[in-house]
Amino acid sequence: MNQRIESRLHAFFLAAGLWFVVLQAFGDEAIAVFAGSERLAGNLTSTGSDSLNSLMQAWSLLFMQQHPELNVQIHASGSATAAVALTESTANLGPMSRPMTQTERQRFEKMHGYPPLEIPVALETLAVYVHRTNPLNVINMNELETLFSAEPQCQPAGRITRWAELGVASPLGQRRISLYGRNSASGTYGFLKQQLLCHGDFKPEVHELPGAAAVIQAVALAENGIGIAGTRHQSAAVKALQLQQQDQQPMTLQRTLYIYLNAHPVIGLGAAELAFMRLVLSETGQQLVEQHGFEAIPPEIRAGLLQHLSGTVHVD
Amino acid sequence: MWTRKSRDCISRVAVTLVGYSVLLAFALIFIFLLWQVWPLFQPAKISVQSLESASVTMVDSYSVQSTNGHTATHPLMLDNGLDERVQLQADGYFQWYLRVGDDWQLQMQGHLGLASWQAATMLSGSRTLLVADKNAQVYSWFRLHQELIVRPRITLRQMELQALIPVSADSFFSLHPGQLDWYHVTTGKHLAELQLPDTPLQQLQLSEDRQLMRLHWGPDHSQAYQLQWQHPAVAGGQLWSAVHYEGRREAAYVWQTAAAADDSNPRLSLIPLTSGTLKAAGYAMLFATPLAILAAVFTAFYLPERWRYRTRATMEMLESMPTVILGFIAAFLLAPWLEQQLMLFFVLLVLVPTVLVLCSALWFHWRQRQQQQAEQPGAVLVLSLVAGILTAFMLAPALEHAWFDDSLLLWLAGQGIDYQQRNALIIGMAMGLAVIPSIFSLTEEVVSQVPASLTQGVLALGASRWQTLSSMVLPVAAPGILAAVLLGLGRALGETMILIMATGNTPLLGFDPFEGMRTLTASLALEMPEAAVGSSHLKVLLLAALLLLVLTFLINTLVSLLRQRIRQRYLQL
């Protein structure tokens, strides 16, 4: 009885070994065809941002083509989950549409003893939209802050509630301005709270919609509407206003999207993570960024980041 | 082996087990929520920490002088550790600076309006200046541009005050001889206290995360303490009362959370969300209750058996309609249409029922004059409905022109009533539609189950159908109809998808029909995925979930009780 089991086990191991050899041969071939870089195997898990999800998918697709033995899993469950997953070491990559907060950093440091590695991977431009029939073309930051904030913090200002106060003629001028923005869980909301409102509060009247596309759709349907959203979902039904500073200099509202990593100060990044980040910051990786409606990180900054990334890797 | 008896026994055990496990699961959810929410209401505590584990580095340290630290010639310089600085003279004259780049720019100066003061400090990482006067009152100010805004005063212990020490962006210690008190600034609540030895304290140190404190009475006499205060703002009563937050001009009920911004001072008032939930449910019930009850009574009492069955089936189908679809239609079709055709909507609302009633009355008189029996006027009803709608379409623009200068919206705006596209009327209609089937089904059931012997008896006595209905059927079925309405209310309170899509999620107070709202359910769905683990925000959301659970549980219990009662009543009759 025992002998039989033993012989079966032997046969099993033999078969498994053979299979492994075959796999390896084919795997090597595949890598030679696709990239010719070092062999990487195993799993990469990414947990985090919704808005970066499509981009992460595209990057990981490209990455898995280059490294067929590597499997990349992507969970898009919101930026806040990235910090938690990285802290608990349940993810290797933490895409976030906003910088980590102080509390999240502290939690990570408490767990690991060193801060997380922050790599900007794309930029997103936010634009201010109005209905296509709206005669307004230009708005300045002070007016925008006054419109959206419960109590303006950056600049002292009066109140703006009607379109006439922005210089729009009747009949639209008589109507109240309907405000549209993203919901409070989004990175956009947090970014605007910091950059536009100087950490002040939003008015409770601001409609909080669950997506950038929803904001644009809502503004497209409301003649008295004004909304702030990413330029990715822009359509012909809305008009983007030109943004100006106080001194009439044109300006843009641009936020940075990040991937956070767990890089040990001595051991450095894992080889797979490093290869992935190199791909993300490569020319092809940044072309994908632009295809998805975001803006690429400027090349000079990328070069610095790549150097920084290599620096975090310890060579045995 | 498998006798009838054993099979019976086994099946009974299995069924009982499954039944109990479902009940247990429900109880577990309840207990889980309670357990999660419990820490919110735990008071802050200062407890002695054993020295060995107190190896955390202390970043902030405050020396305590035995006498007051200021004189007229040496003004006190206070600093929030970031970008604001206040220079305070002994007579209450202040100069407020802001850091711009590397320079400190004078923003404003003036007099605090206090003749003298004992101690002052600036909260670290915030913009609030705290000054204690001789009568143990702590005043708190913050600068809004060129203006000082006062927040509510805090009254300290009537003892000699040695120092005010900032703990966090929102709390401070007041140090007295032999006594340390801990206050929360925004809510003004006393958080905790600590008895100190009589030896004069020399130094107080705080760790960066403000979880640890070390007190020094001399070079070799020190003690570490643990500060426990996960949710001071909530414990301070922020949930249900108006709070004057830094940066605002007055106290308000505010719900505003941002996962992205560090919220040392979250705005977590449940009042706007609760009022939003009640408002949404209220308007939905206002729309759904009369329609559903009338439709149910009609189906049960006037329709022939064949049609009754079909209507019931259709209603059941409506009930299973995904609410996402209703939400989508409400947000992207109904809301823009209503904004364009507001006048038409109101004219339809008034005209259609009026025309219907008028036409049936006319029809009835005409038949009576001809000495004929007035039958079911189906065709007349349809015709008058069409006539009503057509008249409304023709009349609306004319009326709008005559009464409201061509635009009801602009006229309303002129009256100070601002119409928002996503408002309570839209929610009333969309969610009302979702609620109608539940009210309809139960009402129809109780009305049609009124014992036939009763109705036929009343009819045989010569009562008309209306008399039978109003004086017999409805009173008998009343508890059942009430149960149906409550069931609908429970459904409306728990509804989420329509609200997320069509309300605009604006946390406003009040019951304005032309404004939107933000409900508890929508907040849960929108904010839960991004709320940081262990934060007050997440716990308050779970509290909202608990509230909803308790509310729906109560309503459903009431419904069951009412149904039971009506079943007994029918048996007795």
C-alpha cells in the first residue's frame, strides 16, 4: 500500500518537474520575444483609486505582455483603501488620486518604520464648465472660490448667488447659480477643498455627484449650472470657462495622481514593482496616460523619479 | 430506518436551525454596528502609562514658569507651528502675522477688548488664539481676513491658572496647581481631568500623535500618561447640536467630510442628513400615498375579478423594477423636463383632477335627466382625462404669459424662491413611484379581504357602493391601510439609488420643495468606501446605518403588529 503511494508520488513529481521545464522553456522564449529583460514571476497586487483604474489596467496589460509569468491584480476600491492596503502589506502598489494624508502616513510609518514611497504618475487638469448657451467665457479664482465656499478663506469676498453678479444679462442673470461638483469621497473634492477653498468648507448647496461624467451631464442639462470636473469626459454640450488669477493671468487647476509603494530603505523595492514603475514612467507608459485623457509627467521630472527609484533598490 | 417520525424530527431540526441562524445573523449585524459605534461615545481619558513602554520621542515640550510669563515690556509671542503668529501685549493689544514665504507679514492689529489676561496660547496647527481672563473665562478667536471672529467662551475651574497648553488643533490643557484639565475648543466640552501632586510642575511633553504625555516635576521625577480621545468632537455633542467651527462666522449644523484633506476637525452633524432622509421620504409619501391607496381601493372594490388579477400582477412587476432605472430617468429626463415645463406641471396638477371630477358630474346629470342608469363611465373618464391634459397644454403658456411674465422660473427667482433642478418634487415623484407598489399590494390585500358577507349585507340594505366603501370597508380595513403606508415609509427611508442619482446630495436643512437634500443612505453609499479605518467619520457613518436599521426595524414591527390585528378583526367579523 505504502509503496504504491510512493511510486505514485514519484510519478507525480516527475510529471510536475517535466511540466516545469517545459513551462520554463516556453516562458523564456516568450520573454525573449516581448522584452528581452530580466525574468520576473509571481503576483503584483494593486489596491486603490477609482479614477486611476482604467490607466492601471492599461499599464498592467502592457506589463503582463512584457512579463507573461507575472500576474497583476487590480482592485479599484477608492484612494483611501490604497493607504490601508499598503500599510497592511496586502498590496504592492497603491494608486491614489490624492496625496496621502498625515494620518495615513503616520499609520504606515508606525507599521513599517519608514515612510511610503510616493511616485507621481500622471496629471489631471480640472476645468470649470457651464451650459453651452451660457454667455460667460472667463471666471477668476476669487469668483470661483466665492461661488463654491461657505465662507471664503483665501480672499475676502462678498457673496455670489445669481448669474447677474458674474455679469450675465437677464434672463439667465436673474437665476440662481446651480453648483455641481464631485462627491466628498473623491480626490477631486479634497483637491479643490485645499487649492480652491484654502481648506474652507464647501457650500451645502453644491451638488455632489458620483462621477466626473455625471457632473458634465448635469451641467449639460442645466442652463443655470456651473460645475468643476476633470477634462477627460468633456463633451460638446458644455462649455469650458477660461480660468484666471486675480491679475488676469490665465491659470489651470491641475492635480497629481500617484502610485504609493512600500520601499524598504535598505532592501529597496521588489524587482517586479521596480519594473512596473519603470514601465509607468517610460515613454510608452506616459503615452498611455495621454490616451486616457490625463496629462503626462514632464520628462525632466520623470528622469529624476527614475533615478530616485533606482536609488531605492539595493544591489546585492 | 427512515420512519415518518424521524424524517419529521430531522426536518424540524433543520428548519429550526436555519430559522435561528437567520435571526442570529440579524442580531449579529446589530451587535457589530453597536460595537463599532460604541467608542464614539466613550469619554476621553488620561491614564498613567508604565514607564517602560514610554519610549516614544516627545516632540513638543512646554516649560511651566511659576509666575505669569508676561510683562508689559516683554510681549508674548504665540505661534501655531505653521504660518500664523500673534504678538500679545499685557494690555490686550495684539498684532497678527501671517507667514508669506520667509517673511512674517502683519495682517491685522488691534485690541482684544480685555483689560487684562492671565494666560494665552495658539492652538498648534490651527488658526485659533485662546486667551484666559482673570475670571477663568477662555475666549477663542480666529482671524478671517481682516476680522476677528469670536467663538463660544469656555469656563475653566475657579482656581489659580498657571498655563494654557495647546494639545491639538482642537483641544487644550489648562494647568492649575495640583490639577490638569482638558477641554475641546470647538464644542467647548470638558474632556478629562487629572489630579497632580502638589510639587510644582516644571515641564510637560507631548508625543507627535498626541497619544502620550510626560510630566516632569524635577530632574528625576517624571511620569508618562496615555491620552485616550479617539472621537472628542462626537463625544462633545457635535452630532446633534450646532457647532461654531473655525473659519465660519456662526454656529451651524454642518455635514462635510473629505477623505482627501486631513480632517483634524471633521464636520459631522447628523441633523442635515436626518432631515434630508425625512424630507425625501415625506415628499415621496405625499405623492405615493393617495395614488396607491385610491388605486388599491379601486382595484379591490370596483374592478372585475379578471382585471383585478392582472392589475395586481402588473404592480408586482413594477415593484421589482430596479431603482437605478428610476433614478436615471428622474435625474436626466424628468428633472430637466420639469425645469422647462414647471408651469405646465402645476397646471396639470390642478386641471386634470378638476376636469375629471367636473366631467363625471356633468355625465351623471345628463344621464339622470334622460332617466337612465348611470353606468361605469369608462369612456367618459378617458375622454375627460385627454381633454384635461390638452387644455393644460394649451392653457399653460397663456397663463404663464399673463401671470408670470412668460417665465414662472424667473418670476419665482424674483420672489426669492430659487428653483433647483434636482429637488424634492422630483424625488417625490421618482421615489413615490418606487413606493407605490408596496403600499398598493398591502392595501389591495386588506380591502379585498374584507369579509364578503359584510359588504354584501350592507349593499343588500340599499347602501350605494360609495356608502359601503366609506362607512364600512375603509373603517374596517383602516389598520391594514395604515400598515401599508408604514411599509411604504420604511421602503422610502431605506431607498438609496434614486437619491444618489437624482438629489444632488446637498446636505441642506429644511423642507423646501424646490431644493435637493442629502440622505443618510446616500451618504453611506457615497462615503463608506473612502472613509479611513478607525476614523470618527467611518464610525458616524456606521451610527447612521444603525439608526436606519433601528428605524426600519421599528416600522416593520409596527406593520406586523397592525397586520396581525387586522387578521384577528377579520376572523371575529
